[in-house]
Amino acid sequence: MTETSEFPLRPLPALTKDTEAFWTGGKDGQLLIEQCDRCAYYIHPPTGFCPQCESRDTHFQPVSGKGRLLSFSINHRKWMPELPERYVLGIVTLAEQEEVRLVCNVVNCDPDAVEFDMPVKVLFEEQDGCWVPLFEPDGDAT
Ligand SMILES: [Zn+2]
């Protein structure tokens, strides 16, 4: 797990029974994505319901944490005193299933070096019991 201090005080999500596993899996270094027991479809954001086969039998499955940057935006404005002035907000598609899209910050790289379709991997930033998934360039991927 890599620590980053770009976001000293990040606004945190409210944890619910549907989302708690997703937000706390980073404690064990795992990105946990809800998966359907019946058809193995990955469901994100977690809802307890499979849109593919309409099953309500689901569990949280550790995934590789690897994916690609589908789209991104570079923020240039200081919206809140706790947030850095310049940061990257991205949409990542996971290697396991393209339809799983995570909205997240891309860190540990110069925002000007961020590219579409860039391979990325997950890391976590802990704050107040919430392990926020972030992504950084995956130098090992091609
Ligand atoms: Zn299903």
C-alpha cells in the first residue's frame, strides 16, 4: 500500500451495508467489487442486485485492481481548502469487466503525463476508517 498526502482531508462517503465492503477492503489491500453469485457479473456501484440476471445473491470479490483510464479531467480550481488545486479525476474500467467503472483520483504522476487508455493500478488512502481507492500509473502493464 502506498501512502499519498495530496489529499490531507478528503470528503468521505457515507458507508451503508451495500457499500461498506467496497470502502473498507483496502484495509487488507483488496479492491472488493460486488459480484453476482449466479452469473458472476460484477456490479458497481454495489446495490445488492444483479442487473444481468436479477439475482439478489451477491458477494464481494477481490479483483486485480488493474484497469485502464477510460476518461479523465484535470481540476485546476481549489474548490475546498482541503483539496489540492490541481488533481486528476478519472474514470477507470477494471480489467475483469469493462462495464465496471470507478470514478477516482489518479495520483503519483504529473497531471500533464496522464493519457487516455493508460494502464493503471489501485492503491488506497485511509482516512477515518475508510480506504479510498485511488489509481496510479501501472508501469508493469503494456
Ligand atoms: Zn447475475
